[in-house]
Amino acid sequence: MAEIMSGISLFSNQPLYTISTATKYSHRPSPDKIKFLIDKSKSIRQILQIHAFLIRYGLESDPILNFKLQKSYSSLGHLKHSVSVFKHTQSPTVFSYSAIIHSHVISDLYEKAFVLYIQMLTQNIEPNAFTFSSILKACPLESGKALHCQALKLGCECDTYVRTALVDVYARGNDIVSARNLFDTMAERSLVSLTTMITGYAKNGHVQEARVLFDGMEERDVVCWNAMIDGYIQHGGPNEALVLFRQMLLSKVKPNEVTVVAALSACAQVGVLESGRWIHAYVESNRIQVNKHVGTALIDMYSKSGSLEDARMVFDQMKYKDVITWNSMIVGYAMHGLSLEALQLLNEMCKLGLHPTDITFIGILSACANAGLVAEGWDYFRLMEKYRIEPKIEHCGCMVNLLGRAGQLEEAYEFVKSMKIESDPILWGTLLTACRIHGDIRLAEKIMEFLVEQDRATSGTYVLLSNIYAAVGDWDAVAKVRALMKSSGVDKEPGCSSIEVNNKIHEFLAGDMKHPKSKEIYAMLEEMNKWFEAHGYMPQTDVVLHNLGEVEKQKSLAVHSERLAIAYGLISTQPGTTIKIAKNLRVCPDCHSVTKLISKITGRKIIVRDRNRFHHFAEGSCSCGDFW
């Protein structure tokens, strides 16, 4: 109460127009008039004045006025004042308790809300439907089940708001079957309950079930659209998310900050710069504030879509940047191979007093790996201890990648064996990839033997071992591994490349003939082969991982997915236009060399985002310096 009194003292001696008007014909206004004034108050200054008036006239103990003051303080963002009023309320009712519990829940103070709920029960105050609908938002699954039983006992379970909150509890607890059973037995389904079920489905990966409910809705608000769009983004459907975003715009529902952040995330996943730029323009034209959330999403989108210049422009224009924003820019530099710029940005961030996080060091260690900065990588890995950051599997993976690509395979292997945390398939895959790059069959076999003994071999590790044998021409070993893969039901992930032209994404697999312009694409491939021959280029057929003749190997290389995408880009865009490709696998050495040559012959910049990083090809060279 001391804090409130200090605030009240600022205004208690000033005339209060609203009160003086109400008391023109009466020395003491009626409680109804004061209730009306509290309800109409829009600022903390007005509430403090009314509170001062109540104290002056001895009305601070009135339970209804106290209840209204408590709610007003909370709604204006002054939870401490609200709690103070609640604590000085004599004989608080279920309404007072429900309101203060609700205030803590919307402030994400779930533990305190639960303590208040238990306190209410110990005072033999029976919760009502509003109490349950509030406290359930703060509950994990097990506590929610207990409250579900209590709501049933008190006859509150069928209330629409309570039932909706219960659906949310079970969905958040991954019990989607119970959530759907509750939803199906609701007497009345509101927009909120439908959105809750859609959100539950979407977050648990049941995107198709969510879409069926979504498509059946007669009315949709921005929250519902956001839930469905986010569901696609979180579960591998960024293209579907962008299609839904465009449908939302046509439906006349106005996107909010959450919508544009989700749409930008979808653009980042696919690497579609044109769509991302359009969303950025939409943000500016509709005066959506480029706060830290939107700004960081823009930086991430531009970085992952190949335009680091635009990412840096957004970064420099942001007035307020938190550590997440700095991390996005650092990771962006690392992805594009601008390692020194990433390290410089870390220094600038620390000078401003911001402490690096685990994500910061993932970006920094990736930057070191992309540039082969082994000594610096070790320095930054040890620096994590200064900031009390325990290395996670991602940090260890970066170190293995750094050591492996630098040819220090034994050191990488010893590092993995000495790790305090358990290694995962991605980390072993990183080490096997290094073995493939450097042709170390002995270590690769040693690793696979260990993984098989530990029952930790995966499809990816089998594929890598097969590729290692193929690279050195040991086709008998390749056949054995592939037979083992087949018997185990393991399939190799096919290479897929995509390119965005006129806001439409075109995807290609190796040897793809399904595109409507396949005839023109393959004609361009023939033209490209003539360019290569004229420049004396010899295909690197040793990277073909099949036991084929030399001619067949050359034909296999000529139809790799990234070459099809580049060919389509050449025939579909104006001369001089930058071509941007996204590939799901690591670009092969032959395609890397060919793309450098294409950039020189055509005078075009070609940007390729593969599984590991960005490659910027221009005038016959690549930004990676042939180190990837």
C-alpha cells in the first residue's frame, strides 16, 4: 500500500474535475457514481485520484469499489497496485480472487496465480466458472486434470469458457485425443473454442485436422488465421503458410504483428526474397511498427533469402535491438561466410553491455567453421564458460565441423568421445562428412562400427558411408551398404533445388522432366554444356556415387537439381538479374565449379543456399573460397 500512497500523494491535493462535478449537489457522492467514474477512467492518474478520494472519505473498505479499483489498476498494467488493493480487502470474495488470479495469468505469472488459487481454497471460497477459466490457462496437464475433476464436481465443466480452457490444457499437454473429445461434446462452439482446437492440432503436428476445422469456420479472426499459418510453418509447410497468408489478405482480415512475423518466417524457410520484400513493403505501407520482433524477422528473412545488404539495412535502422536481434545479424553473417564481420559484430554487442547467449555462440562458432578459424573457434568455445553458458550439442557440432573441415579428423573424433553430453546422429553425420571430404575411410569405418554396436546408426550415417566408399570407387562396399540400407528400409534423401520467379516457387529434382518448360530448360542445359566445353572444363565425375561409365557419369552430373534451377533462371529472367537457388543438400564439387563458370560466362551473380551455408558466385569465383 505504501507504493500506492506515494502515487496518490502526487494528486490528492489537486482538484479532481470528475469528482467535483459529481459532488456539485452532494458533499459525498454515492457509490454508484464513483463506480461509474472508475469504469470510465482511462489513465493511472485518474485512478490514483479516485483512490485518493475514497481514502479521504473513508470509502476504501467498500468491497465493490475496492474490487473495481483492483481491476482498473490491473487493466492499466499496474499489477503491484492491484495486488496491494487486494491484500487490503477485508473478506475477499470469489470475484476478488478470480480477478487477481486472472491478472497474474495475463502477466504470465502462473506460479503466483496458482498460489493465489490454493489460498482461495484454504479460505473455503468456492471457485466459479471465471476462476476456472482463468487458472486453467496457468496449468500444466497433470494440474489441469485435477482442476478438471474439481470443475466437474462444482458443475462448472460445461461452461463454454471453462470447456475451452480445458481443451487448451489437454492440447498443450499433447493429449490431443482428450482435447478433441471435450471439444466434440461442447454444447456451443465459439470462435475462441474453434481457434483453441485449431491451435492444439497445429502445435501437435496435426495440420490437416486443423485445416479441416479452419475451412469449416463461418467466421475467422486474425488469431485464428495466425494459428493456422503458424501450424504450417512449424511443421514443414512454409509454402502452404504463404498461400494462406495471401488468402487472408483477400479475406479482408487485417494481419497484425504476429501474422507478418510468421509470414516472414515462412519466407526465410523457403528463401523467397521477392515475397519477403513484398511483405516488408506491406509492413511499411500499413504502418505496422518495425519493433524488435518484426525487425528481427526481417533480418532473418533477408539473411536466409540471400540479401545480406537488406538485412544489415534493417538492422541499422532499428532504434531498439535486443540480443535476439544481434544474434540474427551475427548468424546471417556466419551463413554467408562473412566470418570477420560476425566476430566484429559480437565485439560491438559486448561493448554495448549486452551479454552473448547460447545462440550467439552458435553463430560465432559457425562463422569460425566457415572460415577455417580453428584457433579462434577454440577461444570462443572456451569463452562460453565466462558467460556461464554450458555447451549444447549445437556448439559441439560446430566444433566438430570446424575441426573436421580443417582436416583435424582425429582431434574431432577425440572431441566427440570426450564430450559430457551425449552425441546425436547430426554430430556423427558431421564427422562422417569430414571423413568423406578428406577421404579417411579408416576413421569412417571405425565410427560406423561404433554406431552399429550402439544401435545408433541412422539413414543419414549409412548414406554417408556409402558415399565415402563410392568416392574412392569401392563399389563392392557400396553395394553392401546399400543392400543393408534397403533391408533396413532406409532411403537416400533426393536432392531438390528451388528458385523463385515472379513470386512463384519452382522446385526441381535431379533429372526432373515434370516442369511445364522442361523442353526449354533442357535446351538451355545443352547450351550450357557447349559453354563449358568451349572453356575447357572437365567434369569431376569422381563425385558421381554410382558405378557408371564415364559418359553416363557426365550425363548424371548435367541434370543435377541446381543446374536445372539455374537453367530455368537463365531462360525466365532478364540478363543481369541475380539468380537465387535454395538446395536441401550440400552442393557437390562439380556443380560448385560449374556455377562459378556460369557466373563468369553470363556476367550474372548466382546465390546458392545449400544445407550448410550460402555461396555467392560472381565473375568466376565463390564467396566461400572453395572451403565448404
